[in-house]
Amino acid sequence: MKKIDISTYINKIKLTSCIMNASGALCTTDKELSDLLNSSSGAIVTKSCTKKPRKGNIKPRYFEWNIGSINSMGLPNLGIDFYLNFFQNKKIKKPIFLSISGLSIEENFFLIKKANFSKKITAIELNLSCPNIKEEILGNNLYKISDFLESIFKFNKKPLGIKLPPFFKEKHIKNISLILNKFPIIFVTCINSLPNGIFIDINKENTVIKPKNGFGGIGGLIIKPFALSNIRKFYTFLRKDISIIGCGGISSGKDIFEHILCGASAVQIGTQFIKEGISVFDRLKKEFIIFLQKKNYSSINNFKGKLKNFQ
Ligand code: DHB
């Protein structure tokens, strides 16, 4: 039987497996990050961090049902120093993506500068899309985003990518791509959760999470069609050296195939990782390899981005 290779590159960063965790999913504490270091995930993304530790929103703030999840975590994290220190004295065999989500433009500058000093951080995933905090950093103001990136790349030397919210119109994806294409960004991660959904407990006739009157970011299986459409559109509009990391609704090897067929170079697992725990990476890897065997593909380059129109 042919050997199946599921390694990949995110720009020039090599991953031995194209499957990693999504930021926010079991990647906040020492124990969670240690489990990820010892797992078969191809890379690690940390919980989006701020300058100071944060407790986050009041609980319950996460809920899942058969086909989705809702969260309004409010950026609970141990502060950037914890994440930089955690990796400092560890033997590390895979790329580390530090997710940052400052509450202001200045805080993001500070966090990026700090990450630049750490040799153990492979790349920064700049999260511009947290839907659960009051502060809206840039919104959809393209001038502000452009200025912001211009300032960042005056000093930043670390490989840097951006985590994007879902977009629902082609012109929005086109416009943001035109801006991103002007900067030396090495990847985009799409998509973050669909903002401000509601899930209802019909017996109690109430919402299932407490913060923000029950409004929260929706993830899991039900968002997969939107993840796929965003990946597909960004794949057509972004510079070819900007890799896409697909995120949204993956719970099987077949889902990974779909993300890559749309143009993703790697994928992140959020809701399903929280549901299933650390063994999800072994299971998905196995399922994905068996799926590729059946399709007679030996590496992801055989089909990446090659989605065809209906015929
Ligand atoms: C949180 C949620 C997000 O979707 C995100 O991108 C960052 C932070 C949160 O609520 O903690």
C-alpha cells in the first residue's frame, strides 16, 4: 500500500501533521498545553492571551449540543508571560503558534513586541475576531486595519498570521484580501465562531449560557458550510504564499478533506476537541489517512484547493 503523507507547510513552517487544535480549545493551562505537547497534533495554538491574566466571563459560559457549541468565554487566560514562560524550558518538537488578542491596538503592539523576543514561539496568530468582549478593536474598518498592519510590520520580525471572523459577502472577502495582500502575512485562519447566536433550553425556556443575556459565538458541525465558503473565497483572492488554516466544524477525516479541497493547508479542531479530548488527534489522523487511501491520494498537495464546480 502507498505511504500517505499528511505533513504540510504553512508558508515555510513545516508541520508533520496538518491537524492542530483551535485557539481556545483546551490550550489555556499548564496541563492542557502539556497534553498538547505530548499529542499527535501537528502544531499547538495557545489560548488568545492578553497583557494581564483574565478570569473571563461569568459561568456557565460554554455549552454544546449534538451539532454545535456556543461560548462567551470573555478571554480567560493566564497572561502572555505565562505562555512565553511555559515553552521556555521545554523540549519542543512542533511549531508553536502564540495567539494574541489585545484589548486595544496598543496592547496588541505590546504583545507582538514581547512575542518577538521569544525563540520558542514559531509564529503569532493575531486574533482580530473575538466576539465576546465589549472592546471592538478594528471592526470592519479597512483603513484602520491597513494602518494597524502597517505599524505592526515596521517592527515585527516573527512569522505572523491573522484569525478572521466569518464573512458572508464575496465583496467583503475580496476587500479584506486586497488589504492583507499588501503585507508580509504568512497565513490566515478562517473562521472564528459565528458571533452572537442563541441556544435555548426549551424546558426551562431560558438561554444556556449566562454572559451577554445568552448571546455567544457558535462553533461546531453547523458552521462547517461557512468555514468552507470562507476558505474557498480567501483561496481565490489571497496571494498564493499566504497559507490558509481551516477552522470550523471538523469532526471526521472527511471534514478535513473538504477543508483542504477548498484550499486550506492545515486545519484546526475546536468544538470536537473539547468534546472528545486529546485522543481526537490520533482518531482524526487515522480517519484522514484511511480516507486518502480510498481516494488514492498520497499527499495533501494532490488535491489542495482543487474543488470543482458542479458538472
Ligand atoms: C474568545 C472567543 C473567541 O471567539 C475568540 O476569538 C477569542 C476569545 C473568548 O470569549 O474567550
